[in-house]
Amino acid sequence: MASQIKYESFISRHETKTLIGPALIYLGLFSIFPLLYSLAISFYEFDRVAGKWNFLGLGNYREILTDPVFWSSTRITALMVGAALFIEIIFGVGLAIFFGQKLKGSRFVRAILITPMILNPVVVGLMWRALLNPQWGLFNWLIGLIGIDNPPIWLADPKWTIWTLIFVDAWQWTPFIFVVVFARYQALPIDVFESARVDGASPLKLIRYITLPLLSSAIVFAAIFRGIDSFRNFDLIYGLTFGGPGRATTTLSFYSFENGFVYYRYGFSSALSYIMVLLATIGFTVLLKWIPIRRSH
Amino acid sequence: MSAITRTTNRIISYLTLVVIAIVGLSPIVYLFLLSTKRRIDIGDVPPSLKFEWAVIFENYKEVLISRSYISSTLNTIFITSIVVALSLVIGLPAAYVFSRVKFGRSEQLSTTILSLRFMPPVAVAIPILLSMRFLHVSNTRIGLVIPYVAFSLPLVIWILIGFFDEIPKEIDEAAEIDGASKWRTLLQVQIPLIRSGIVVAGIFAAIFIWNEFLIGMYVIDSEALKTVPIADAGLISAQRPIDWNVAATVGVVTLVPLLFVSMAIQKHIVQGITAGAVK
């Protein structure tokens, strides 16, 4: 009994700490610590044969900066994030405005639209490899129906593969932009639209001067979230192209994975991913500057 | 606007709706279709819509029994339950504090937690493997659960903060006047009110696990311990040729559990995305 009273008074004296402590300790141990550990590893080289770690100092970073694959994967990452984001914003916002019409049956179609986002990216890759198969894929058959008879080999022609990847990424993630923007759209006051319509604004003007400005913060928000996620993306590439053909779709994330998991170059891989962490941190700081993340109380 | 243009507009709108539905759904339907074919019939374009039960049975038997996807699925469900439960037990009180109590660095702390959600998984995969080896839990379920909880927590906390923020503070004050501690208020007053938030956060932790294979490939070696996505990554990576009918069946077996979940709780998924991204 006495010990129970003591125990309860400990909890009530340190309420906030006991509530929040477990989460902070857990994240400290298994999130922050691995992140720092990774920084340490990036100064070493793992000798797999001898099972030893050799200190290299900045050696890995120096090697990265002179590695042509690093620069090509940086370019490919930038192209992928930029192009996919551009397409996803255009279609995502378009969809949000389209679904604003509240057509019959649109609820059902919206449910379909949500689905791609939760699908396993490796299976999404498999699915599209089947659809785009040069011999028997349904996609080429379909575009054959509208007269395109000599399509490129989507996943083997280095000129096209990156665009195929961007296309599949857009298929899977346009719904994300849509969901976020549509949520905001539904919360907009209807009378603004009504009065503009009474004033004789055409539908296009309505979208350009009223809808889009009101949606802009939601769009920027969704775009930055999606942008960072797409920057980290490696699983769809694993499922769809495995970085190839050659290096045509090797992004930073995939290059780091390949070095770590396939070649056991733990130090090099960690240094690569640390450069990514730095870039992501910069991106995230920009996000914080741009918009307050939480509504203030 | 004349009646005719209005009708044409309607028709165009509905056609667009149908096209959207087809673009969203047809790749998944195609995967289902491939999983019902013999290997030699994969090359038929367009695929025939004749179904032979014997072939379907053969494909699914191969995947579920011979490639032991039944046990992988059960294993994934088991790991998902533990990770979701742990993340909620640890995350709920923390989210409650972030929503209610202002202390020195609370704002900075909650942003740091959010920023962990953006961490590239490749950046921690190797240290996690080494840490799990150090703790002698690599290639065990515990070795998966520990990092998975760490990945789920930022998401769970962030989603729950959004839901706690929507509960009026007066409720806490009333409980406080009655002499209830914060812990009691959380357990007896808040948790019943925030049930849908708990469901949403749990779903997002579950979706993460059903799609995660990078950390899993590093930590797990034995087939028996692999979750469905880890098994998939070994079987159907873009690097490895495989029989398409079997691969498609693997895909379907992977997708079906989440597809069912997503149909049942579509609304919650939307809530989660908007809560996790916008609030």
C-alpha cells in the first residue's frame, strides 16, 4: 500500500515526463542513434574479407564527389522528383476541381483513386512491368488500337525508362496530391463561388482567380511532402527497373542501397545516404519556413 | 448556358469519370487476370476472359503453399499487431502531451519527431542491422519489431496530435477540476473520444509494414521469418526473371489483404493522409 502511494505520487509529480518519456527514449535509441551511427560509419570502410573497419576520414566523401555515378544519380533524382511532382500537381489539382462537381458515382471512383497509394511498390513495379511488356503487355496493345504501332521498349530503352518510372510514380502518387487538395477544396466556403458566379465570372476565371489562390497553401504543402517522399523513393525503382538499364534510373537512394546491400560497401553507402539526409534536412527546413505545420492553438 | 451544352458537359464529365476509374483500376485487374493464366497463355494479347478453375487453383496453391505465403501472411499479421500495439502505447501519451502541454522546447521536439518521418530509410538500414546484431536479435521477429516501431512512431504521434487538437480543452479542464491526473484523463476521458484517430494511426502503421522491405532484407535471412513484402522483394524484384503467372499471383496475394482493408476503411485513410500531411 505504502509503495503504491509512493508510486502514484511519483507519476503525478512527473506526469509530463512519464507521458512523453517513453516515446523520446525510444526514438532516441532507435531513430536518432542509428542516424548518428550512420554518420560515424560514413568515415570508415568495411573490409568484408577481414571483417574489419578501416578509418578513412573523409575518404568516402572524396570518392563520392569524383564518382560519375554519384553525379548522374543526382541528376536523375532531380529530374525524377521535379518531373513527377510537376505531373502529380497538375493532375492532382485537376482531379480535385473535377471531383468538386459532385457527380453521381464520384464517391465510388474516389475510393478507387485512393487505392494505388497503399499498394506495395514492388508489386506496383511488377504490375507495370507486365502492362509494359514489349511482347505481350496490354499497354502496347491498347495504344496500338489508336494507331501507335511502333512504341519504344519502355523499360529497356535508356531514353524512355526514366519517363516510364516517372509515369508509374505519377500513377501511384497523383492521388496523394488529390486527397490533400480535395480535403481543402471541400472546406472552402461555397458563397465565395456563388457570388463570383453571380458576377458573371466564367468557370475558367473562377478557377484561376478564386479556386487556385484559395487552394495554394494546400498545394504547396502536399507538394513538399510528396517531394521529400519521392526524393527518398527507392522501392518503386527496386520493383520496376532496378536502377537500369545501365544507370538510367539509378537515383541517389537506389545507389546507396545498391552499395550497401549488394556490394557490402557500408561506409560508402552511409556517406551517400548522409548526403541525402543533409539535402532532405535542407528541404524540410524550407518547408518549415514556408508554412506553419501545425495550426496554432 | 443552353440545355444542349449543359448535356454535352455532363456527358464529357461522366466519360472523364469512367476514364479515371479505368486508369486507376485496370492495372490491378490486369494483375488479377494474369494470376489466373497458365504460363504459356501469358503471351495472349488481349488476355482471354475464360477462367479455368484448375489453373487458378494450381497458381494459388503454388504461391500459398509451396512458396509458403500463407505462413508469411500470418507472420506479417502477427508482426503488424505487435508493432501497431507498441506504437500506440508509446505514441498516444506523447501525442497527448504535444497537443496539450506547452513546455520549453515542445514545439521544436514535435517538429524533430515529424522530421524523422522524412528520414531516408537507406540512411539507417546499415546501423539498424549492426545494432540488431549487437543486441543479438538480427534474424528474429524482435529484430524487425524494434525498428518498425521506430519508423511508425513519428507517423502515429503526428496523426494523433492532429486528432487530440480537435478535442476541446474544456474537457481536460473539467477532468482536472474533478481531481483527475493527466494519465487518468488520457486513459478514461480522451482515449474513448479519440477512437477514430487511434484507428487511423494504426492503419498507417500497418500500411507501412505491409510495404516495407529494405530494413527487412537487411535484418531477416530465414524464409520462415520474412514478412510478405520481404518475401516479395526476394521473389519479384526487377532484377530477377520469374514465371509471370506465379509472380502475378504473388502480387495478388500481397495486395488482397490491404485492398480489403482499404475498401472497408476508405474514409479513415483519407483522414490519415490529411491529418498526417496538412495539420
